[in-house]
Amino acid sequence: MITLADIPLLVPDGDGELVRWMNRYMPIEDLQIACDDPVAVASPRTDGRTGVRAHTGLPRPNWPAPPRPRLNSLYWPTGATRWARGYFLATEEAKDQIVAAAGNESSGQMTKIKLKMGDQGEDDDPEDHRWILEADVWVLPPRPISSLDAGQQSGDYEETTLWLIPVVDDRYFWQYRNVDDFSVTTSTTWANLIDTLETALGLSSPIDHDTVDVEYLNPDPIEFTRRRDNAAVLLDAVAFSVNQRVVRQLDGSVTMRNYGNASADLDENLNREWRFAAGAIFSSHHGGIPAKTLMTFPEYIDRIIKQGGELRTKENDAPNGTKGTASSRRKVVHSTCYADMPIAGGSTPDNDSKLSGLASQWNTDYYGWLDKKFDMTFVGMFEWEGTGYDDAVLWEFGTPLGDGGSRKATTRVWSLPQNFGVETQLSQDPDLTPLFGVQFGRLDETLAPEGSATFSIYEHDDAASPVWDDTNLDVTVHENNSGDTHSSGAKGMAVPHKLKNKWIFVPFDFEQSSDVVVFELLTPLAPKGSATAFLETYDPLTGGYVSSELIVVHDAQFTSSGPSPLEPYSDMFVGPAGCRGTAVFRNTVSGMRHFNIVWMARLARFIYVAAYGDYDVQNQTIVCRVTGYWDQGYRPVADEQSPVTVHDPLNMFHRSGVGLLDDLDCVGIAVYRGDLNRYDLLWMEQISMLYTAKLAADMLGDTATIELNSQEGPRPMGWSLYVHQQEPFPSLIPNPRKLYGEKGDEIVIAVHDYRDKFEVLAVTARPTWGWAKLNGPLPKLGSVTAKRWIDTPAGMVEMTPAQNLLIHDRMLDAELPANTRITWEFDPIVKRYYLRTHACAADSSSQGWGT
């Protein structure tokens, strides 16, 4: 007997004719009813949170594939991201009744209905359900199996005689259940997390979860803070992070079990009255199990997550008595829990006991889940209680056995494979709070030259009247070799030094502002003056900045009595239209927001350099060659430039009196300081050999096709320009980061030290605006070609070789004459260059362009 909503379903004929017919014309195992996994499992959103550390990502288990679909069967797997699925046959009349019971066509609402499989008890007592399986299921769209002859069809194929009825359980719809603002803090507990996901999944009763061992500490705030991510994926991630498993039972209840209680549930199942048909428990016959586990922890020091990916590790042996281990094999799992390295130096983390406890507990639980292995088939329909050890349970009823009358009625349950598991674990030490980027605050003690001091972090409360509050977090800041002494209480910024993993103190009156923005000058900025600028907002879709508001920026410091000179940095923030920088909000005047400039660079003096000479320890300078400049993207120099002396105010290149790098294979970025008439190093790092090349075709997947001819072929850049050897470049370059580029785009290729390893490192940004001179008159709403010009340290020059752009107008009131100097902008939607601003000044500098 098989029924849906008490409506009888078909059991195939005893001689197997129907099954043979279906196998010939429409095999059920070939039907694609639903994908095996929710799209959220494969989505890159489950990867690590970007921009903050060496990423870990959510645990994603290697679930086994489900068995092929079978008629009159119900498959019931373990896990939150897998769902039950069953396939049954019905006549057209029964199908119509089931559809009516399972959904209201007028309201569009679906309803769960009862599935029953099996025969009544031996004494025919209606109360005896020992042989009947019951579960609430949802009906997916029925499929026609056998249709009338072609001559009997009427329009569509609704008039059929046989239908396949697919059913699923609640977990099918969990793939459409997402969290809202899922914020996790250092005080969030695992129980808090489970309660939140329980609500997100719309469960009518609480998840019956086992107590999480204290050694698992707290959930990691970075990885678990998610926006609109799938709740089922997150629930499985929580479970696997604490070595528990999610089980949805036949009665609709949801449990999360550790291996100890799962073992007790398994024993309880086996103590019931079963009739074995095949299989058995084979836990005592282990083999191929790793002999050790190794847990890794990212290094953290003074609230800075080390950017080099350094790891601490804890190794544990398999418990005594574990059989079948392979002595040279280890199971590695990567934890997000930080190894809190001592500020004063040393190799033992300050939280070493917590790391040891976490690794030991994970080791115990890992081998505990490997302890039970089974594959068993029982006669009849039995309500197996899901344990967490199970991969799945499969009930089959009514399939002919081919002996002229016997039919299959079995319950089969099998355990997960022994190589099943995850390789990430998302615990965190609740006593550790990492900080990212520049922090504002005050010194708690005097900071002497070349010394260090405690620095309290302040944050803005976002109120209408700006107030900065002490967060009760502190770091140790270091003096920036300026020779200055800073008194206790001094305001400033703590800037993370990514190479030295320490905080640098920079004096700054942060209470002037509650908002830090990126801007681009629209008009020139004079010394101690002001200028109109575009406020630029980061666009995550393009990965760049877009202009969103007009603001006023000042080369001055606002006080209650008005602007005053920003000494001693007068004349530092001076430049033409197009300069970019950061500024802090001060006040609003006549509806226009005013900002103080914190940092600004004229693009003409924003240069790329390669280390060329020795490092001058006393003066903190290094001789470099200019390898390129910035013109809305990296542009290599046309020929070799004279060496320049670059200053190192952040002391990035020097360490303990010797060069930071043994070899001078390093490149960086320097900005021109108008107040000091020098270049200051902003960033420098060691690299592999770098080349640029042009794409010969669109770059859409795992490889990039590049031009190999002499004009467009790979060209050395950075330090490689001076020390490179000719590389035998292949035409296909691996693209491991799945970067996107269009034919003709310039890409950066890294050639690693062992010479046979190539990879695409970056795609050079396409220009979004620039300068040009009209070749002819530009009519109103018309178009004309224009030669492109660029801003260089020597002034405005025409691009070599010449590059002509077709400029379109959408703003003029009258025609512009030939040779007019303009600025243009590129519209990526229509892929056109449009007039942005124009001027006819005779000045040869960029101030005369587009003002």
C-alpha cells in the first residue's frame, strides 16, 4: 500500500512489464527532477570573507551523491542542505486528486500531505503501524509518463494515463530560506547562532541540539557575519564547526547530534525488532584512516591578523585503540581561531592552552565519527531514527522482484564514507578582537622617539552631534622615527604596518570629523585654498569608485572661528583637476558639505618605482628607477628613466640596520610631497618577475590567451624591466583567480622563480576619464575624433604612439572648435567616450585642461 493524502498510488504490475517499458522509453534514473545540491552550496558567497585575512570560508562537506532515482522509493539523507526525495506512480485521476490536496490553485499556496508506505500489521489491527512508514511531504510538479497516441492528442499533453509524482521534505525549501542581517560578535555563543538559524528556517519547534563542548570556544565573527546568505548552508557550517551533524527526522523534528549521542541513538535503533535481509555493521574492520590530525591557526599579534598567512599548528594522534590507521597520513583542518602571538616576541601563543584544547577536542570528535560503519538492509518499512552516522535511509516498496509475484519492501541504511568531512573549522577566541585599517584614538602614555606606548581606540557614535567614545580596546603603537615626543592624551591614528605587523602612531585630530571620504578634484586647488570636488563612492559591482556628490575640499584646518592654515603642511595639498585623495567632514555651509584634506596626490606624480641602489640607513632613502606612472590605470614608461631618490618615512624597507630584502627584486609606489619637494614611499614589496601582455581573446575561465608577437607580446615591468631574462611564454596563461578581461585588455603576468610557473595576476584598469585635444569641430550632440593626452612628471604630452578616441557630446549648447582641450569620460554601458569638461586655456600644464 502506498498513499498520498490517503489517495492510493500505483504499484507496478507483478510481471514487471511497466518497469521494462519505462526502462526502455523513459528511465526514471535519467529524470532531472532537481539538482543534487542547493545553488548556495556552490556559490562563491560561502567562500571566505574578503579583504581581511587569509580566507577560510564556510565548511563545505563532500556529501556522497544520492542513489539513482527508483520507483516507489523514499530517500532520506542526513544534513541541512540535502533533502528527502521520493518517486511514485499515479493515474491521471489520482494525480488530479493529489494536486488538489497538495495545493490550492486559486491562492497558489502549497500544503504538505501525508505519505504512507507499507502493509498493515500481521493481526490487521489499524493501530499496529509496525509495518507502515509515515512522513509529511511536499509534492513537486507531476510529470506525464505515458501519453495517448499522437492522433488522440488535444493541444497539449494533459490527457495522459500515467503520471510520476515526485515528493520532497521541508529541506527542499530550506534552499530558499536566507538570513537577514546576520551579525555575529565575540560574545555570540553557538546556542545563539543555532537559535537565530532556527528562526530563519521557519521551524515550528526548537532544534534539539547537543551541548557544544566548551573547547570549541565561540563562533568566528568574521566568517559567520553574513548578509542574506542561505540559512541551511549556515546551519550545516555551525554543526560541522563543532563536530555535530544535522538530522531531520520523519516526524519533522530537527536534531544536531555529537558522536556520543549519535552512538546511543544507533544502539537504540539496533535494539528494536528487525529482520535483517543483508549487510551488517563492520566498524571493527577499519582501514585507510589517517593516524593523526593537524589543526592550523592564523597568527595574530596586537589585534593585527598577520597578512603573510603565517600559521601555528597543533598535532594530535588518533586515540588508543583506533584500528586501520595509516602512520604517514594526517587529516588537516584549518581553524579561524587566532594564535595570539606575544607583542614582546616569542613562539608560544598567549592563548596556547585554548588552542590545544580546541585541537584535542576536534581530534576526539573526528575519530569518534569514524567509529561506526555499517550498511544494512531490513525486511519491511521501519521508522529508522536518524543518528548522524547515517549517510541516508532508503525505503522501497512494491517494486516487482521478477519472480512472478514477490515485491520489494525494504529499509536500507548506510553510514557516511570514512573520507567524508570538512577542512575548515570556525571557532574563535572570544577574548580576541582584530582591528582592520586605520584606527583613531589617544595615547595612554608618553610616546618617546623610537619608542612604543599604549593607545586607546575611539569610535564615532553616529549621532547627529559627533561624539567619540572609548571602545575599551587598546593597541601598542610605535613612534615613526620622526624624533618627536608625543605626550599622553595626544590624539592620532594607529596605522597598521602590514610588513612589520605592528601599529605606527600618526598625530591627527580625529575629533574634527565624523566622516572620511575619497574625492577627485573638479577644479584646481591653490595653497591654503578650497576647490570643488567629486565625492567618490565605492561600487562593489565594478570594484571601482563612482562620483556621487559635489563637495568642497580645503587645504586648511577648520576651527570655530573659520578656516585656518594647516601648518606645517601648507602647500602640501595643491594640485590641478583630477587629483585624488581622502578628506574628513567638517561642516555644511549653504547646503554644501565641506571637508578637510587628509591626503592627496597629483596623478602626474604618483609613480611606480623599482629598487635600484643601496638603502641609506641614516637618511632612510633608497635609489629607485621609475617604471611607470598612474593614468587611470598602470602605464609603463616609454623608455628608461633616470634614477630617483625615494624617502621611506614609514620605515618599510629597513629592518635592524639592513635591507628588508636580500635581493632588490621589489617594486613599490611613491607619491610626490610638494611641501618637502621629494618622493615618499607609500608601499613596497618583493615580487616575482612581472610582465604585461595583451589578451588575444576574452578571458572568461581558467586560462588567458595572450598576444605573442613583438608588438603586443609579454613585456617586462617593474624590477623585471632591468633584470629579466627572455621567457619562453606559452600562448595560454593559467588564470587561477578567474579574472575577467576583454580582448585587447592589458594583463599582468607573474613568472615565479622556478620559471615554469605562469599565472595571471591582474587586469590593468581601463581608463574611465582622461585628457584629449579635438582633431576637428565637435557639433552639439555630434561626435569627432580627438588625440589622447596624458599627464606626466614633465607636464601634459600627447600619447606615443598616438591614440585617437571618438568623442560624443551630450551636454554642449554650441559647437566646440578644433584643437579644444577637453576631458572625456567612458560610459561602460554604451561603450562610448563622452565629453566631460572643456577649456581653451593656452597653459601647457593640466590646469589648463577642462577647467
